[in-house]
Amino acid sequence: MNQKTKDDNSCSQVALMAIALLSVLAGTMVNVEGDLAQAGDAGSQGPAKDSPNDVSQKPSSGDAKRGEELYKASCVVCHGPRAAGGIGPRLAKNPILSNDQAFWKVVYEGRHVMPPLKGAVTEQQMADIRAWLQTLR
């Protein structure tokens, strides 16, 4: 087996583990108040919008402190400590954080090995994670 095949297999295994982790997290998550919430619960933001292009109804701000805890619970596996990158790309200082349309598109639809997160986390939880990511320098 050559190195490329080994790397591809390792990435596939890690991606499957990440998907399994997200599936577990999708069943029960901690909402922004610290209570358990079902993934389908939209919290105070109401139902999720159908289009990632509709940024007008997204939370206008997030809580960085809550975002850091949420990141550590679900994103660190692929994006690494302090969002420095790993299986997934570096998120710290990533230009996508300042582009609402692109950010929500990736969150909703996924990209490469990242699965779509629509329905797995609330929009407020993603806004909190994004707020924390924007504090990283």
C-alpha cells in the first residue's frame, strides 16, 4: 500500500469518526443556556431557514465564551486546538469568518469531509462558535 492510499484511508477513517461524533451530538446537545436540547430544537431563534443565502435572519451576534465551550465539544476533533487546523482547515483568522454568505453555506451544506450541520446545531450555537473564532489571533 503506498503512502497516498494510507493517507486517504486515514482521512476516511477520521471523517467517519467525525460523522459518528456529530451524529451523537445531533441527538442531544447543550444549548446556550446550558440545558440539554434536542438538535431539532431551534431555541430562541425559531426554525432554521431553508437557504444558506438568507443571512438576514441569522443571529446578529454570538457569545464567544459559550462558543469556545461549544467548539471544544464538537469542532476541535477536526479543526484542532485553538482552530489551528488538522483534518479540517485552519479556522483562526480564516477569511470565511467575515463572509456571512460563505460561512452559513459551509455550515449548512458542509464541505469536503465536513458534514452539513443544519439541524445538528442551532444557528445561535454556530453564531457563538463563530464569535469565539473571530477572537483568535
